[in-house]
Amino acid sequence: MKPFENCTSSSDFILSGFINLKDFKIPLFFLFLFIYLIILIENTVIIVLVSTSGHLQTPMYFILKCLSFCELIYVTNLVPKMMHDLLSEPATIPVIGCIIQLQIYSTTGNTTSLHYALMSYDRYSAISDPLRYSTIINTRFCRCWVIAFWLTSFTFAITISFFLRQLVFCDSNIINHFHCDLNPMVELASTDTRLLLLTTAIFSSLILMVPLLFVVFSYIFIIYTILNIPTATGRKKAFSTCSSHLFVVTITYSIILSMYMLPRRATTPQTGSGIKTQQGIGNTEAHYCFLLDNLWWTL
């Protein structure tokens, strides 16, 4: 905790994630624009097709439509601001705007994680108990869980936002990142952040690790069921129904755990040392992963 008597808290942050990329800003701008448009078109098409096609009115496609909606909000929350920052010098954002961006980022990201758990349960029911699948899993069942996911994620995000609003930023206002994230903001705080960090650790463990464990145990039972299928054709057909989900979940959680669970080197506003790896991984998550996710779902 830093002393903050007789100081004026910063009203704006400077995002320095792109500060050393002067020669690449224009190419990156068009690259981000291209990827953003692809993501918009891809997810919009999925939402429209699932909503209008009678053949796609199944729980699995309902979950996919909800995932597409989450990803539209997630990417729109980040990418347009990143594109603006590439052409701005310096790239600034108001403190309240940074908190709102983080809240949307957290809500949609956590909701997506919870959707993965629901999808794994859907695949488990379809493979392990196909005769009762339509009774166990239906659109009404999925809709109730999706509403619960949004409420849970929003409650987590609004609680963290409340604690962030209490912080004072007296010293540096430079965030060594290309968007607003919790760890870089906490590092700049001049007030005590222990309660904020404790609350975040508890909520994050529940909302990220519980779905992950649910997915892992679901696939243990799925693999066990598949191995007990007597024919090779039957095993191949059963595995093909969940392979895309398993692939995307593995990639996504690998990125999340790499970003937030592995130790990070200390950073400084001047050099941003140690943040480059996190920025690169985060960039992959925000663009490449979302570009491919729903393409894999629809295979």
C-alpha cells in the first residue's frame, strides 16, 4: 500500500500496450479490423441461422447461439477500442470507462466459461444416456441455466467493479496492457487492495475452476462410455459428437490458465518488462481464439 495523503487521483489511464509498435500500427489496425469483421459476420450468421431454422432448434444449437452472443459482446467491448488506440497518441481511457470495460470483459468471459460446462453436460447426456437425452436436456432447461450464468457472472463483475471504484490512483496512470485488466489496475493503486484481491481469488476459483472440473469429470465419464462401445464405428461416431467441444475447451482454458495462473514478472511503466508475453497470449485469446471457436463448433 502506498501513501496517498494530499494526492489527486488520476481521472484517466494511458494504455501503453501498443506504444512500441509505431511501425506496425497501421498494419495491425487493418488486421484487427479484418478479424473483427469476420467474427461479427460469423457469429451473426450463427445466431440468425439457429433462430430461424427449424432443423436447428435443439439444446446444443441453443447453447451455441448463446455462445455466439457472448462472443459478439466480448469482442465488441475490446477490439474497437484497441483499433482506436492504435491510431491515437497517447491511448487514454477514463477510469470509469476502464472499469466498465473490465466489467463487460469479465461478465462475458465468465459466462462463456460456464457455457462450456453446460455444453459438456449436454454431450455427456447424449452419449451416456441417449434414450433419456431429450427428457434431461431441453431448451427450457438450457435457457434457465443460461440466465443463471449471466446473473452469476454479472454479480461477480459488479462486485469487483465496486471495489475498483474505491481505489485511488495517485502515482502512475500508465497501464502496461492493450485493454483494461484487473492485475495492471491493481498494480497502480495507491490504496489497500487486499480485500479486492481476496474477493477476486475466491470468485475466480469458483467461476473458472468449478466449470473446468465439471468439464474434466464429464469427459472422464464420456471417454469411459465410448471405450465400452463394442464397435469401432460406434466409438468413432460417439467421439465425433464431442471432439470439437473438447478441442475448443482445451485451447481456451490453456490460454486462460497461462494468462492468470502462471507467475508473472514484475512490470514497470517505462519498460513494460514481463508483460509482453501476457499481451501476446491475451491478443491470441481476444482474436484468434474467437475467430476459430464457432467454426469448430459448427463442424
